[in-house]
Amino acid sequence: MGRFTFRLPDIGEGIAEAEIVAWHVKVGDVIEEDGRLADMMTDKATVEMESPVAGKVIEVAGETGDVIAIGSPLVVLEVEGEGNQVDGSEKAAVAAPEPQPVVAEAPAKAEEPVAIAKPAPEPTPVPSPAPATPAAVAPAPRAPAGHAKVMASPAVRKRAAGLGIDLGEVRPAEDGRIRHADLDAFLAYNSAGGFQPAGHKGQDEQVRVIGLRRRIAENMAASKRNIPHFAYVEEYDVTALEDLRAQLNEGRGDRPKLTMLPFLISAICKLIPKYPMLNAHYDDEAGVVTRYGSVHLGMAAQTPAGLMVPVIRDAQSRNLWQLATEISRLANAARDGSAKPAELSGSTLTVTSLGPMGGVATTPVINRPEVAIIGPNRIVERPMFVKDASGMERIEKRKTMNISMSCDHRVVDGWDAASFAQDLKKLIEAPALILAG
């Protein structure tokens, strides 16, 4: 029997290290050739590591969340034959297969691995709090000072104890003696559903921030730390746009259903030639702003693994139906983990939407190195003053929506953001202009 050391291969150009986001093996497992070892995350993608040989796992290089340098040992296997280690020295390693990129998932955490470099005694685990006993969860009410002076029958005391009521807090109706009717009044006054605690105490827990969640945290922190954000919110009357959307959806046939997003993206793309500073990247180290001629529009999407931003390439070249198709395809790919790394990078401007939960207004965080992000909020109905054909005003029920913008104040001036929002308002409130050439 021999030992085979599998070292972390060069995953991509310019990558010096990768984070362990999931183990698929543990010490003692027997793995076949091409079997899954671990998922490793880099700045660009999550890559699945496969074993180049069959064998038994005897050492693994750390826990999920640990960062491993390219070329460092990842797994040591016991194999038939000599392997690639002789008397503690390592022979030329078998060429590792080309890693297959996958989008980050959140698989079940494998058992705690054993460190490779210096096998050390098992660390002393931090004891978890002992499970609460029934007595700890629902302690019997303690009598306050002066409780002995409370007058009540044994039946009333027993009922109060079962409900967790301190008789010292109950005001008797007459004679200073607490009766069942007094308990009923106390219950009705304190809670329509009975005198019950608001909730149950849970156990404290620590959750390690790893993988995509840690990458999101790092990117958001870097964006807020480096970019001086400012926000601008404007209200839009979307009644006409919603009517047009409903008409188009009635005759859509096999095409995807149109949501608000394709209209908003089309309107944004129409305005970008006039406001090129919004469709840009700012390299603050080099002091260079790059304004892009094409709109590669990022679309923030919530997935089981965390927030991802799939990118609609050349959004300015697509019509409403093409945008709806691409929005649906990319959102599904991000959620089921089939999106390619190239589909999750390279955006020049981002739109983020929470749909019906969009709130009244938002202050989204810019997707660095972009300089702007646009967030539509939920649609609500409001009474508004509307002019009729004679110029008189009347009150009418209208559908309105706020659109929020966050901009990098180093690149985008407040006047430019406000001007863009007002021009966007003209297109949204007269949606025929969006469809016009």
C-alpha cells in the first residue's frame, strides 16, 4: 500500500488560493477514481475537485471555510501500489483532471476533517448548553413579597399556577379575595388569546460565515467602505404601463409572461446614451472611469446559496420578450446552480428588485466597481389628482411605484441622477415611448 497526496491544482489564471466550501469525503472514506472530494471557491467560481486515483482517505486539509493555497496538499489517500510518496518524500504527482466549475451550493456540512500539516490532538469542543428541562422552560411562578397576604381558594391558586399567573398581580373585585372571575378578567385584559408568553426561549448558536455568504459580506463591506453612496427616490405613475403590460400578456402565446422588469430595463437602456456616467466602472486605484457602450445589466437574484447577480449581456439589443426570456433563464440558472461563471460577472449596471415585498423605498448597495444601482419598489394604489380633457382636476385611483437609485458620488453628480430619474419618469408614465424606435 502507498500514500498519494492530491495537491490543489491551478484552478484559473491569477488564482493563488481557494476556500473550502464543502467536503464530500471524510477520513476513513473509500473513494473511486474521479470521485468528488470537495468544492473550492475562488473569486470567480466554485470548482469541484475530483480524485485522480481510487483509495482510502487518511488525511484532509482543514475544515469548511479554510483557505488553501494553490499547490498545497488537499487530501492524502492510501492507494494500491506505491502512490506518489516514498519514505516521506513525494514523487511527481499524477496530473489532476481539469476541474469542472459549478455554481456555489450549500451542501450539508461534512464531518469535521483532520488537519494535514501537523496532526494535533483533537481540539477541546466548546460544550453546548444543556437541553432545557421542563422545569427550566416553564418554571413555577414564585411568590412576590407579600404573596402570603393574597387570599384565594386552593382551586384558584392551582388554576393560576397552571396559567403562570402571579396572584400578586391580580386585583380582586371585592372582599380582597381573588376568585375565578378575577382570573378571567385578568386574562381578558392582558391578552385576548389567554395569558401566555410571547414566545419560547431558544438556544444560542454560532454560524460560521463561509463560502458565498462570506464573499457577499466582503463585497458589501468593501462597497460601503470605499464608495460614498447617495440615494435618490422618485414616485412613478405606472397605471398606463400596467394596462399595457396586461394587454401584451393576453396575447403572449408561448412567450414568457412580461413583468415590470423588461419595461424598466428597456427604458434604462434608452436613456444610457444620454447618461453614460451611470453605465460605468470606477477603478479608484488607477483613478480611471470606464464608460461602456453596451449595457451588460446585472440582475440581483436571491438564491438558496445567497445573493447572486446574473448578467443580461447587451441588454440594449433585446426587445421586451427577449429580455423576459433571458431574465427567466438566468434567474432559474442562478437558483438551481447551473449558471456559468461568465454569466455571473461583467455587469456594468445593476437592477435589484424585491417584487411585491419591495417596500416603499430602498437604499441598495452598489455592486462595486459599478457606480450605480437601480431598485424598483412595490406597486401600490393611491388616490391622485388627475387632469381631464378640459384641464379640470379630479381624484382618481392610480397605481404608483417608487424607484430608488444609489450612486457613487465620486462619479455621478446629484443633478445627473435627478435628471436621469425625471427622464425615466417620462418613459415609464408614457410607455408607448419605450416601444417607439
